[in-house]
Amino acid sequence: DYIGVARDDGREEGEYSAIFYHKGRLKKIRSGNFWLSETPDRPALGWDAACIRICTWGEFEDLRTHQRLYFFNLHLDHVGRRARMESARLVMSRIRSLVPAGASHILTGDFNVDQTDEVYGLLTSTALLRDSYAIAERKLAPNGTFNAFDTELKTPSRIDHIFVSPDYRVLRYAVRTDSYWTEREDATEEGSSQAPAEVRLKKHVRRAPSDHYPVFARLSYDKDAECGTAHISRKRTAPQKR
């Protein structure tokens, strides 16, 4: 199942920052949304943002451990520098007001800032949030998270993040650089002198399913048992407004 509303009208118009969850593992207790603007209770552009932005959150009960956890998912603006900073301050304030002291919480999303940015510095400046990449016991992350729909491009910038509360261990972290192939229109079947005659080849184009790579983290509540995964996936089939 999922929770969330569209950002433009609070119903179905525009992009979602939805949270998907497994109903066999998690029970939704409550959920909500707030806009990343000066008027967080209704849709509006915030500060110098180019787009209306929203954060969706949910309180869940783990049906195995009966532990409560709070999950927040957002998409910060790709243009407005002030909007990103003020949005980060707002989100941190909402986490503090919605999450009881000591409760587990996770913040994910496309932050449109990398690990060198002042917004990232703000988010990781207190004990409230830790970057799962920084504390992961095992990393499968050969590059950053943005590709601009070009599989030949590589960046060290991680602009999609999974932040966790201090009670989590991060067992594994990965940036999934999967791609797919489409046959070229002018492709002809050919062989190779380095393979048996029955091996036939055709030229294809390697494509990325999104302009962002998915980010994956395997988390543990404590040192003894794995609890589940956090996963960010931005799906776009063609370049569009971010």
C-alpha cells in the first residue's frame, strides 16, 4: 500500500512524494502531508522555489516487533537555494514535533543537494539524523545518484539520501546502477571471430530507466536482527520539470 497526496492540489494533481509499505509487515497508525513553504498546511510555492514541494510522513507499527517508526519522504526544489535550506529547517522541526523522543525515524528523498552542500550539513549537524551512506557497514556505491538519463555519465554527488535516527544500524547501502538495452533501428545481426558461429550479436543502446539511480539501505533496529529496508526510487520515463 502507499500513503501520500499530489503536491499541486493536495489530491491528485502533480507529483507525489509517496511512501510505499508492506501491509504484511507494517501497520499504518497515522499519516499526513505538509508543504515545503511558508504555509505548510496548504499547497503553495515556498520561498524561491520553482515548483510546489511536499513532504509525506507516516507513523507505522512493525507487526513483528511492535516497535513504532516514523517515515518522512520529500523532494526538495532543484532551483531555489533558499527554498532548500528553509525546507530542511521545516522538516527537522516537523520531525521533532511529530516523533516522540527516542522513537525511530527515517527521512528519505531527492534533496537536490549533495554531501558537500550546506543543506546536507544542516541535516546532519545534530543527533537527529545520520546519513546511512556515512555509517553503512557495507557500501555498494560506485558513484553518485544522478545520471541525467545518460548511462555514460558518472558523478560523485549523492543528491538522493536516506537519513536515519541514531538507533539504527545500516548493514548495507547501495546505489543501484541498473540499466536496460534497446535495439538500434539500424542494427544488423553479426558474428564475432572470438566466438562460435552460432553466437549472433546486434548493436543496442544502453538506457537508464530514470535520471536518478535508486538508493537502497538494509537497516537493523539493534545489533542482533535485521528489520527491513529503506529504498528511494525516482521513476521518470523522459526528462521533465524536477
